[in-house]
Amino acid sequence: MFQLMKAEKTIDFMRWSKAAFLFSMLMIIASIATLSTKWLNWGLDFTGGTLIEVGFEQPAQLPDIRSALEAKGFGDATVQNFGTARDVIVRLQPRENVKGEELGNQIISAIKEGTGEQVEMRRIEFVGPNVGDELTEAGGLAILVSLLCILAYVSMRFQWRLAAGAVLALAHDIIITLGIFSFLQIEVDLTIIAALLTVVGYSLNDTIVVFDRIRENFLKMRKGDSNDIINDAITQTLSRTLITSATTLFVVIALFTQGGAMIHGFALALLLGITIGTYSSIYVASALALKLGITREHLMPTPIDKEGEEEFEQMP
């Protein structure tokens, strides 16, 4: 059957494994350093508070809006564009004994008086701090539990060396993606957590396809060491990996460019996660299994002793 991008010869992927490990380690260290200094720009879903979307007739001047709000006692307000230069998001910390609608009217009045422009309130959202703390804990636990379940599943289906490679590759994808979000200070909300869990499932599926072929090759190829067999397995699945990733990225790029500001973060998380996950399924998961010493003997089926076979062999 004709296959697009099918390699004629086995590609020596593991030849570049040391360089790939170095690149991954530098990315992980940089991501951890960024997370430890900047941390994440948590959205309203996690921090609690009030979010107000304001529409302007002309491109908004953010410094003037900040000055106007500070003059009215809203110095803690975070002001940023949302999608276009005429749309602005104002985020405020939780305030006691003030209703969301009343707070929204105060913000609109402060902006009108301070800038002299006509504005309208598009939407207002309020999340209590207790709900935000619960969502933060639930989001972290969801990712942690998914990784533990994946470790158990791959260990039962394959072998612990392959399972360790798969889980470490998934952790590699999540850490680097979060590091980029931290560096760019992109707001992290519930849609980002959903995107990260989607990336975990996508990357795992890609890794399982490669691992299936590695196991098949170990059982049917009598010649060649572990390095050769893994290279052959990755080459055989390369066409499928590239086509699947490319078609998925087409959709994600369309969401990123045309989906609007509401799903911009979600699409960016998918875009980063799928790209990094495709790389990690080749150069992290499989290479780690090789570094851990995976061999043909580890994947051979366990022989089953048939009852009475020994006695039968001893009969004259």
C-alpha cells in the first residue's frame, strides 16, 4: 500500500539521542527556572475575583484606563486587551460586601470619567476565592492521577522500562508547555487544563503506537541489537506519526488564528503540546527505554508450564 513520507531505509534516530537529551534537559531546566520565578498567570477560574469585559468605540489606551481606575481606588486592577484593540479585560481581586453588578458599574463609570470615552460592558464574571482554590487543587490532581494511571497501564501492557519512558515523556511535555506559558505570562484557566489533559492523551497514543511496533520487532527480528530494532520501529511508524500530527495541527492552527480570544490559550496549549509530544514520542520515550536497557528478553512472553508435561516426558 502506498504511504506518504515512507522512508526507504531505516533512519538512525538514536544517533541523535544524546543531543536530544541535552536539548530536552535544557528546556526542562529553563521551564522550571521560569516557573520558580514567574510562576503561572492564573486566570479568574483559579484566583477568584471579578472579570469585566469592556468594549470601546476607538482603540483603547491601556495606560489611561489604568490611571483612571487607580484614581477611583482600583489600583489592583489588571487591564489588558482581549482579542482586538477595542476590547479590554479588567480583572479585580475579590471584594467583600460588593455585588458583581455594582462593581461592574463602578468600573464603567471610572473608565468613562477618566478617559472621556463611551464604553459598554460586554460581560461580567465573578468567582469566589474558595472555588478558585478548589479548582487549582482539582486541576493538579487530575494531571497527576492521569500520569499514575498511564504508568500502571503501560507497565501491564508492555514492560516497566517502556512505561517509565512513556510517563517521563509525558511529564517532559507538560513541564515544557507550562514553562512556555509561564515565560509568556499567558493566562491559565480551565480550558488550559483541559488542553493539557488532551495533550497527555494524544502524546500517549503516539507513544503506544511506537511501543507496539518496538515489541513486534523485538519478537520477529532475530538480528540486530536494541538500538537497531528501535530505529527500525520508529522509521516504520514515522509516516503515520507525521501525517497524524500534521492533520491535527492544521485544525489547531485554524482554531488558534480564527477561533477568537476566548479559545486562544486552549489552542496555543494544544499547538505546543502536540508539537512537543511528537518530538518526545521519538526522542524521549523510546530513547529513555533504550537508556534503561530494554532488550528482547524483557519483551518475550513468559513460558507457561503445562500440568503433567514433566511426568509425560519421564514415561518410557
